[in-house]
Amino acid sequence: MLPHLKVHNANAVSSPLTHGFPSITAFLGLMWALERKTREAGLELAFNAVGVVCHDHEEQTTEGGFVKSFRLTRNPVGKDGGTAAIVEEGRIHLELSLLLAVYTENWNEDAQQRDLQTITGLLQGMRIAGGTLLPPALPQGSRRRPWIADFTDDAHDDFRKLRARLLPGSALVARDDLIDQRLQELQTATPAATRLDAWLSLSRINWRHDAAAEGGKGAWQNDRTKGSGWVVPIPVGYGALGNLHAAGSVANARDATTPFRFVESLYSMGEWIGPHRLHSPKDLLWYADSRSDEGLYRCRNDYRAADVHAGTTL
């Protein structure tokens, strides 16, 4: 676990339709980039999943008023001395903890501490969701030092200790099931409602006037009732828009050695919950699920709320 990392100016535009906390795809990308660096450093580690807990955030927006805008920057003047265009991007300052699921063989205590120092040092030279990782304050308390937990025991003793270290904070988990629930509710009144309608309905606060409320006086009520949770729309990966192209066959592609495919963002719902409500490591961890035959490249999380069964994605 890499606790209480302070990230400056991370990307706050997580997809074409959402903003705020960075997309979970950014953290899976960080995990894979870190794995490549550890391999180059001689470490034989396999990174399989990542968990994200947010302790603090500060989105860089203008203050005051109902409508808020991102604080934008302007580039230096051009070669001709003319004014450059404003850089239209969103930024957010974060304090977060990352949990990396690592697999290796014959990892004794000495090797664990040595490799943990290497991983921490490599991470300091990387960006997290486009943001700069600030150096840790010295001296560091025990709650802010990197820590290795053993999740191979059935009792999950280390996981219970880890949950305590993550407080106070909020863990991002998947709630794909909420789309199916909302779709069933919408179709009772509008049979033609689609999964997109359900996602949009969950992404906002819906107000309705109840004429029978308060003894017939009527009142406005919303669907975010007490106990409904901190539910948010999130991007969870990419869906193919066409066939897979051979490596190097598409002009101006970033990588000429990897097959190329045009994709669009996939969306689902997530929920921020307290780490103390997690029951096992899989509730927190996100992993990649690539199904190239179906054109799906998405992130998955196995969290299940009470009385919730497997759902589907928009």
C-alpha cells in the first residue's frame, strides 16, 4: 500500500461526459507503467489490480455563483509575439492512497522491504493521472509509510489492519447493478426507456412534486433519499468502434508495433464508500477485463452491496 500520496494538478476531466476524480483507467495505466519500470529495475513482480482511496480533493474551479468553471492557464506568447490560446483543461489536487495487488514467488521479508523502497522511488518520478506527485513530508508517521499486506490468508487479518489505516477516506467501488435497478423503475412508466436513460437518471438529482405530501399541501422531493449512498457516474473503459487494424497500418498512431482500434468511452456507476465497509480485498481492487472479440476493454471491480447480484454495464 502506498498511503497518502499528494498529487498536484491531476486531470479532472475523466471522460467526454464526466469530470472530477480521474478515471480509474488512469490508475490501471499507472500500475502497468510502474510494472514495466520495476521489470527494468530487475524486480520480478506482477501487478494484477489497483485500489484507490481518496482522502482529500480540491478541484481547481472558480469560486462563487451557481455555475463554476475550470481555472484555465494561458500559454506563453507565440514566436510572432502574438497571444497564445488558453489551455482548456481541468485540474484537481488530490490526497489519495493506492493499493497495488502484487504477485511474486519466494518473497521473503528482506526482499519485500528492498522492493518496496524501489517501487516507492520509481513512483516518485512518475505522473499520476497527469498530475505531479509531491515529495512526502518528513518525518513520516507510521500511517503514512508504504506498507506490504498479506492477502493470501483466509482470515484477512492484514486487510482489517489496512482498512483502519485508510480512514478517514472514501474508496471507489463499482455499482453496475444500479443501472439495472433504475432501468426497471423507468420502464414501469416508460417501456421504451433505455440503459442510457437509466445512466443519465442516476447521474443527476431528479426532483418531482408530490401533491399528496404534507397533508395535501404538496412538496418537492428528490430521489437521493437517505442511505442511497454517494453514487457517481464514472468511465470504466473503452468500447470498439470498428475492427482491429494491423500494427503500423494507421497513420500517426502513437505505437507502430501494437494493433490499433478506434474506441469510445464506456460508462457505468460507481460509489464512494468508507473503507470500513469493505469485507475483502476484492471489494476494493479494480482489474482489467479485455474482450477483444466483443470489442470491450474495461475496468472491473467485484464489490457487491447487500442483496445485490451481478449487473451489466451501459
